[in-house]
Amino acid sequence: MQHSGRQAAGERPSLTQIADVFTRYANFTLGGGSATTAVIHGEIVDKRRWVSEEQFALSFALGRLTPGTNLLAFCVGIGWILRRWAGAIVALLAASVPCTLFVMVITVLFAEWQENPFAQAAIKGAIAAAVAVTVKTVWTIAHPYFRPGNRIRVVLIGTAAFALHASAGISPIDVLLLAALIGFFLPEPS
């Protein structure tokens, strides 16, 4: 292992390294799934180079297609790419157990926070920040595909997906499946 945190090309991370990354970033990143996904992207794609942009995007898309907690499905997908079953299980446990315990504690304290005006103001500020972080995550994931010759395609598919979900009320899973089908039959320009 090199001191910079980057690994040599082709070197697989250990299960301990996978647990460390998913424990830190899936449990201690504020802002929800979008913020966590953006932080994990920076760590495992940009910094450590454990997965490629394409592998990351595939895991992200497949995670969004699964019912339930999309972030956990995404983490399992990355774990699978890294170390198959063992990696998937380690990523799942590391990404879910610590925050589950944290939520249990917060739930107990919530009754006291409900009437606190400072807590309510903090929650409203956090909601505004969460929207901004979501927009940043969208850009992080779309940016590698937003290149000359492909920009119109990305904007049209993204706009259509937003309109189908927001205006027409089509479920996110149906929108993602439709976009995957369109992407399959409408290949990227060379």
C-alpha cells in the first residue's frame, strides 16, 4: 500500500480497507444518500482508484433500481465488484450497523428535540443543504458522460427522466428502466 492512499493498478483492497471506507463514509457523511454517494465516489474512484467511473455508475444505477434502501444496495454492489461475496457482506455491514445504532439513539432523543426551536431551525437548514448536495451528486455522476458530442443526449435523457417522474408521476424505477432501454437502443456518439 502506498502512503497516499492510492493502490497500484489491479491491486484489490482488503476486507479491512473496505470496512474502513464504508464505515467512515456511509455512516459519518451528513446529507443523505446523495451526499454519501458523492463522498464515496471521491474516495473509491478519484483517490483510491478501486473502481472505474463505469463500475461506479453501474453500481449507482443498479442500486437505484432496487427496492428498499438504495444506498445499501449501492454499497453492496461496490463491495461485490471489489471482493465478491465477502466484499458485499463487509460493505453492507459496515454501511448499515453503525448508523442503525446511531438512529436508535437519535430516535430516543427526538421527543426532546421536537419542541426545541434551535433544533427545528437546524433541521430546516439541513434540508436546504441536502438539496444542494443532491445537485452536486448528480453532477459528480453525470460529469464524466457530459462531454462534447454527448451533452445533448445527457441533457435530453435527464430532462425527460425528471419530467416523467415529477410531472407525469411515473415511479423512479420505471423511469430508470425506461432510460436504460433508451440508452441501450440509442448508443453514445463516438
